Amino acid sequence: MYKNDMVWKTVQHYLPRQYRLDDATMPEEHFLTLSDGNRIHLDVYSPQGAKATIILKS
């Protein structure tokens, strides 16, 4: 999805180089369908050497 999103590509240019995403650091995209039919779009970004993990639960 990010590779084909022109807005995202434009935003990358304004980010500091160390925070730009490339093929090696692109988040994994997942979609979760809830029992009521709503869908949640999850971006999973797992940088190597991360000092913490954040888990969100509703």
C-alpha cells in the first residue's frame, strides 16, 4: 500500500533521512475484521534493536 501511495511518497521527502521508510524498513500492513464487520488497518513497524514494544488493545 505505501509503495503505491503518492501522498506517502511526497511526505517522505520532508522527513529527516533517518526516519524515511524504504524497502528494508517498510511496515507490514495487516487488516483485522471485527465481529461487527468493521475493519482495522494495522501498520506493524518492527525496527531491529527496538528498546520497547507497544501493544494496543481495545
